[in-house]
Amino acid sequence: AQKITQTQPGMFVQEKEAVTLDCTYDTSDPSYGLFWYKQPSSGEMIFLIYQGSYDQQNATEGRYSLNFQKARKSANLVISASQLGDSAMYFCAMREGLRGQFYFGTGTSLTVIP
Amino acid sequence: GAVVSQHPSWVICKSGTSVKIECRSLDFQATTMFWYRQFPKQSLMLMATSNEGSKATYEQGVEKDKFLINHASLTLSTLTVTSAHPEDSSFYICSAREVAEPTNSPLHFGNGTRLTVT
């Protein structure tokens, strides 16, 4: 079974609008962490936001927020007021296990339209 | 802080030769480094976990003898692609974890190496 599932291969959003990128995960470990990364065309991985499995509040970092629904095992990324520079691949990732290894989803390609 | 330097950023080599990629943590000590491979428009695939002073742990399906990993110090891990073939052409990216990091610490990534085997 896939540890991380991102069902949207590509998304479009109008500049200044908000967009939600979906992510569901699968784990039996009670302690885990969920991360979102942005990968522009240049290739580097940019960390955006983190949500811990025991966190009561949804994480927020500037224009990024994470809609964490633990019972549904989903951790959707919400980008508010989209900017042209937000166009990139977005990866959801989970950290679990004794080794603390990371598992990545297949990514969502976001295109912001002017 | 938490800068990971990966070198080279791109390399072209002939089939049959070996290529070494370096991953350095510049301002922190990393007991664990991870090596990923990424095909165009696809996700990052974990190849191996590199631990300082011990043998790397390879993921299923990754050839140990082809992808040699050495983690000789707390700031350096190397990936050597031996006897490279065109199918090894890919984007390789390393990441590092600090020695004593809290559980909410993200992975710190290098900028990746684009390998092209002709």
C-alpha cells in the first residue's frame, strides 16, 4: 500500500486565489510527522510546513496552512493568495518508524495563472 | 542554518565509467543521510539510508554494488554510481538529518545532481 497518496497530478489556480492540494497517508505508527515540500523546476526541495500526529492545531506558515484531519488520515495543503512564483511541484511526505525514514507522495504540479 | 551542499550539480559521463556524488552538511553534523533518485515528473524514491561509521541500508530493489554509499564522517556522505549505464541517468538528491534533532525537523536537502550517461 502507498504510504502517501496525492491524487492530483496537476492543478491550476488563478493568481491571488486560494488552492488546496490533497494528501492522504497510511500508517499504523501513532507517532508520525507530515511535511510539505515545494520543488521548483530548478530541482531543490524547499520545506514549507510541518504537522505532527499529536498536534491539536492545524499548522500554519504564512500563506501556507495544513488542513489536518487525523481520522481521515489526510493532510491537505492550502495556499492562500497564490502568486506566480508558487508554480512548482508540491510533495507531501511522512516521517515514521524507528529509522525516521521519509516517504514521499507522487507530487502535484501547480500552475498559477496570471 | 542547516545547509546541505551537493556536488556536482550536474555531470555527463560515458557508459561504463563511475561517477561520485558528494553530499556535505555545512553547518551541522549529520549522523544520517538519505539518498534519493527522481525520474522526470516523478516522486523521490529512497535509495538508501547512510549512517556515519556503518554500512548503508539499501531499499529493496536497489543494487548495493552499483550504488556505493560511504558515510565517512558526520558531515560527508558520497554516492558512487559504478559502471554507469544510460538507464542510470536521473536526478539524485541527498538529504541530511542533524545529530540531535527534534521529531518535527524537516529533512535538509541538497540541490541535487543531474546525471546523464551517454
